[in-house]
Amino acid sequence: MEFYGYTRMPATDDVPLISEQSIAQLNHQQQVLFGQHWRDFVTFLRNEGKDPNRQIGYAESNVRPTARRVLQVFQYQWDTQETPIVIELSTDHADKFIQSLDTDEVRKNNDDTYKENSKAEFVKSLRAYFAFLGVDWTPDRQFNKTEPADNSDPFDLEERERLFTASLEYQSPPNYGNVSPEERDRWQRHLSQRLDIPVSEIGPDEWDELRRSWKYPSIISTSLDGGLRAALIGRLLISHLHLEKGYIDVPPGISVKNDLSWEIELSSRSVNCLKRWLEQRQNKAKYDASEHVWLNRNGNPYNSANLNTLLDNLVEQAGIEPAGRKLTWHSIRHSTGMYIYDRERDLAIVADMLRHASIESARRYAHPTPEARRDVLESIQGGR
């Protein structure tokens, strides 16, 4: 299945980011109806797409690729369906497209297959579309954005703190009494989907619960401490936590790329976050039959796809600019190893703390920090 590209073509009159060729198979009435739907969607991306609850839109550089991918899903539906042309995508349409993307039935114009990262971007764009519709959608297939994970770029010290700060506010509603009726209705629908309970049962207590959640701060702070791989996040159990002594015990059965037991030392911040999260966790029904420290919204252990989606959202919320860097969950681990080496100048310590099988494996982190590079440039230019 091939698609028309529209970024090299002029936009159709009054319909942004779309070409006449891309909707040529629609009749006049369908073009009118689709044009209005599309205008509303692009307006949503610009005004609310990044964070609908806070009404923060995407930058224009993100609006275009997001809209382009959603248009490709429409084109796929128009080209493959036997029923009449659709003007609005359903979750079934999205699931069918993602399945075809997974099996490489959907390809680029030059017949190349889409890489894993590109497939993940389609999922992200469709999430934005269904957020516009006010529909909750979780695809059956998640795509991993970490390959090759070891090539991910690190965060700097300031960005690490901004990630944690963003986690404190992530998906957190405002004060129940400080919003307009329209904003409250929007949040009620959102919280109903998140908590999987009827809108009529959402009240101030549910708002307060989510405003005080320690789930995401505990994940981020713990990962920043130990440079935790995504797989380990999904495997950690309550029995592995020894918070009174400030460490996590990782037995051979859950270690990643290692068959030995080891300990992850925790900062006082992470211990505090984890203690508060465990208190909240006891009151959440989906954890009743699980010993996992964290579960995703579907009640399953986290994986790299879930965590990369979380990281993408936190990066946006924290205002961290990739600036050409490849930022994935492994970027947290990379930055932890980099700053351990910067402090200790000892690869053996890096290998021990990140649990690498050899010192040679830890050598990838033995490079200057972003701060050190900036200091060198400033000194060369006479800035300091």
C-alpha cells in the first residue's frame, strides 16, 4: 500500500496541510465534510494536541508530520475498504492500519518498509487523533523505539531534573474547584477513561487521588538513580525493595543481560517516592493480584514501548528539545553512566553500578558530559 505525499504540494483552499491529489477520490460533498473535520483536527493539534488537558498545542514542526501520518491512515482506509468512504476514523480503522503496518503491508512510496521508530510515530499520531475525538484508544500492537538502544543520546544534568519535575505533574488534573464547568467536563471524561469508572462516579476525591500520585515520580527517580533498563522496570517486585536500608535487591532471575544478583543503591528522594507510592498502591484494585511494583494503565507490567511513550510525553512536558539527539528510555541509563564516570573516572565503578558484564561494555559512557563540552567551547571562545 503506497501513499501520496502532500508536503511538496500546495494546500487545498481553506483546508490546511493537505493537497487536492490526496483527497481526489472523495466526491464534492465528501471533500466538504472531510475538509471541515480536518480543519478542526489541525486546529486541535495547534491549540491542544501536546497536552489537551492544559490546552497546550504542538509546535508547527510537529503538527505537520502528525497530520501527515493521520492522513495516510485515512488514505489506507479509503483505498482498502469495501464500505462507503469514511470521514472520521474509528478505533477499528486504526487497529486495522496498525496490523497492516506491523506485517509490512503498509509501505513507503518507494516500497521500503517502515522502521520500528516510524511505526511507533504512527501510533503516537493516531493517539493524538483520538484525543481530538475524545476517544480512548490502546493499540493491540506497540512498537519499540529503542533499537538500537545503546545508540541513544544522554540527558544532561538539568534535563534529568526537569524529567523528574515533569513526572510530579504528569497527567495530574488541576484543583477541582479552580476550573470552569467546561474544563471540569473535559477532565471528568479524561479521568473516567484513566480510572475506568463512569463519569458520574468521578468526584473531588478522584481528582485529589491523581493530583497526589507518586507512581510516575517513583519510576523516574528510581530509574535516574540506577540507570534502569526498561525490562527491569517491568520485572521488579515488591519483595525486591528494601527501602529501610535504601536499596533494591535484583536476583538472577530478573536481571537483564546478567545472571548474578546485585543491589541498586537508592537516593533519599527515590526512597521517599517509593514509600509514598507503595502506600497508594495498596488502595488500587488492579494491584491486588500482582506483586509488580508498577503496572501500566492496562494492568500489565511495563515494557520498552510503554516507557518510551511515557518518556516522550515527559520530554514534551518538560520542554526538553531533542536538538537532533536520539532520546529514548536508554538515554536515562546513558546519562547515569556518563555522570558516574565523570565523577569517579573509573570504568570499574561504572560497570559495577550499571551491572555490565565487563569493563569494556562500560566504556561507551566514558566521554565528556555536555557541560564539559560547553565549558571547553566557552574557554576557547574567551567566554569565561
